[in-house]
Amino acid sequence: MSATPSEQKKHPEVVYLDNNATTRIAPEVFEAMVPFLTEHYGNPSSAYRFGKFVEGHLKEAREKVAALLGCSPKEIIFTSCGTESDNMAIWSALQTSAKRHVVTTQVEHSAIMNQTDYLERMGFGVTRLPVQPDGTLTAADVEKAIRDDTGVVSIMWANNETGVLFPVEEIAAICKSKGVLFHTDAVQTPGKLDLSGVAKSDIDLLSISGHKLHAPKGVGVLYARKRTKLIPYVIGGGQERGKRGGTENVASIIGLGRAAELAIERLSDEQTRVRAMRDLFEETLLQRLPHLFINGKRDQRLPNTSNIAFDFVEAEAILMRLDRKGICASSGSACTTGSLDPSHVLSAMGMTPARARSCVRFSFSHYTRESDVDYALEIIPPMIEELRAMSPLNPEHTDNFAYDVTAAREKEEKMMASTMASINE
Ligand code: PLP
């Protein structure tokens, strides 16, 4: 899907509807970071004032992130990304316990999925819980999976593909009653959900990533409740009170602190204006197009996420056309060397591969304008109608012959390959 430089020049205006993939850096965040990329370059571990000044600002950033979670700054460990926070949480939990079983779900981000696959290869037991067709999971499902040898339960708070929320506080309470550590990948939640009750809940470990809340890429947080034993995952100097080695990514941490403040200030905008925009987007598409399904339980989702099945059309074809119109969205499927795998999240919800391949995720943010949504709504319905009109997956095109799904898919893949080739030319 790589656009040539001349194509990129034609689309200086981007309508960015992929905020679960990453977010733009807030101008206030950038402004807060600049002095730490220029004049204040001291090492926060240095003993002289030039370093101590930076250390002071690092402390302030830690306090701001702690305020987001309603916790003590001592419970915040800065990492390099959400993936590192996830990996560290599970690794540490298993290192501090003689138990060798993990409970997780089939719909986690690859940061957890691939780590638990690895643990399984290393001889650990892993239970991956399925979800309901609406993407939900109950605390009772988790309780049943906990065994005597369970060392950690890791369940995401909000799904990155569908936005579906899991009852993590309830699950954490169950884990506490059974003496099992509970970790949640909360990477998709800051600024979208109120996290100020985290420290009062029974959650032991929680992951955040800077680039999902208008801070830069390459910075993350692991919240570790007081008295939770932690084994460093990155071993080195005594930074982060000995919990995570490596000189701090100062400017990004300062940016993350400012982003945490903005996330608190803007929570109501996300929960009202952004939610209303997302709901209007879905309602309008449902009115204008048949054979369209909104994935995930309607009232148990992040306010900014919309995952939509456009039956009889390949998501990759939709995304390529949206890209040409300057609209960024994504599919849950991995687009690797021409083979299209359906999303593991949508598959776990019991969706057929054909429908899963038709799903597109749109995700909004504080910076999404009403005009962006209007533009997308102008483009999408005729685009889907046009794609359906030529789609071999459309059962209306069987000319009264039996519908051969395999042949139709082969035809569709050939069509996709030639479209991709023409785009890459
Ligand atoms: N967990 C979830 C739910 C995510 O959506 C992501 C990023 O897409 C991650 C973890 C990984 O975060 P990072 O990109 O900071 O490693």
C-alpha cells in the first residue's frame, strides 16, 4: 500500500481515523518536550545541578502520570513502550512465583499473545479464554480458569480492534481473593476511560503506552501496586529505583506527563463529543448501507472505536481506496506478502473468515473534527456500493449458479493483487 512520493504530495490533508494505531502529539506535549531536547540535556542521574534540574522535571512528570491512575508516583515505572510494560509485567510475575500457569484471552494484543506463545514453548501452561460473539468476557469465565498453579492473570482492559471493555476491576478482585497477581494491558484506555480509581482497585500491574495518548512513540509506563514484587526486565543501572535499567527517555517522559494532564482534562470531551461523533458515524452508515454490522457490544466499548463489517467486500480493498482519498483507517488483518489472514480478535468472536476479512476499524480522537467524519461519510457509502457491484464475493453475482466461495475468494485475491501492483507501479 506504499504511495509514491508524487501520490503523497497530492494528499497533504490527512483525515486520520486510526487513533487506536497511534495518535498525533498534542502541541502542548511537544512544547513541554522541546527544552529537554535542546538546552536541558543533562543526565537525571548526574550529581550536579544541570542533571538535578532534569531529575526534578522527571519527578514532576511521574507525579502527573500517577495522578492519571490515582496512585503514588512510587508505583510508576517508565519503560520504552506498551509492549515492554506488558512483557515486564508477565515476566516479573512469573519470576517472583514458583507457579507456572498464565490465564489470558484469545483477543490480546500481540505484545501479550506472542509472549505467552513463547512462554508455552518454554514449558509454562497458558489458558487463553475465548470471548462471546459480541466480544465480551465475564469475570466468572476468568475465575473458572484460575488453577492452583496460576502465577498471573493478564486480561486487557479495552480491545484495540473492537474497543470492547472487559470487567478488569471485578476480575482483579477475584484474583486477589485467590492470591494470584493480576495484570491488565490498559494501553487503549487513557483519555478514553476514567482511570483515577486504579490504585483503589485490586489491579496489581497495568500497562500504558505514550503514543496512544498524544505523547511520543517510544515511551511507556508500568504501574505496579505498592508491595508488588518486581524483577527488572531490562537489567542495567539503578534507574527507576532499580526496577528498569537504562538512562531515561527524558523528553518523552516529560511529554507523557503533559499528555497525562491533558488526558484528565479532556476525558469529558472524549466521552461526550467523540462518542457522539462515533455514534453518528455508525448510525449514518447503518442507515445508508445494507449488509453492515457493527462489531462488539454496543454499550460496552471505548467511546472512540468503531469496527465495522462491510459484507461482500475485502477490507484491504476499502483501505486502499480510503487511502487514495486521504483517509487513514485500518483492518484487523495482517497484510503480509499478499496473503490476508483474518484478525485473531474477530475470529475469536466466532466470525466467519469472509466477514472478518470485510472489517475495518475507524478510531477517533480529540483531534478528529466533525468535518472529518462528514467527509468520511460522503466517501464511504458510494465506495462500498461500487466495490460490492464488482465483488465476486457478492452473492447477487452468482447468475443463479451455486455460489462457489473458494473460487470467489481466488478471484478476489487476483483482483486485489492486480490493484496492489497497479498502485505500487
Ligand atoms: N497493547 C495494546 C492493546 C495496543 O493497542 C498496543 C499498541 O498497538 C500495545 C499493547 C503495544 O504498545 P506499543 O506500541 O507502545 O509497544
